[in-house]
Amino acid sequence: MGMLEHIKSRRSIRTFEKRMPEKEIIMACLETATWASSATNQQPWEFIVLTGSALEKVNEINQEKFAE
């Protein structure tokens, strides 16, 4: 499946898996995201990739807030 098909078939995730995708996949996604349109071509991209305890903390917060 190509990157465009992945983007079109994406779903909102409420809980993250423990298994991390390969770094090459993450980098490909980030590079593809920079091609998205932006107002007046400002391209104000800021991407944050979380792993380890930071990812676990965000997952906990998401689960708590989703319940609210």
C-alpha cells in the first residue's frame, strides 16, 4: 500500500500500541506531511515524535480525557 492510501485510510487512535513503527516509516510519514497545503504557503510545520515514558504519559492523559 502506498503512502497516499495509508493517509486516506487513517483512523483516529485513542490508545497507542507498545510496538513502535520502524524509524524509516516515521520519517516517511513526517516527510509526506510537509507536503500538505498551508495558508499562504507558510508551512508552519512542527512535529513531535514521542517514545518511551513520554508516550506512555500522553496515552494515560488521552484515556483520562476521553472518558470525560
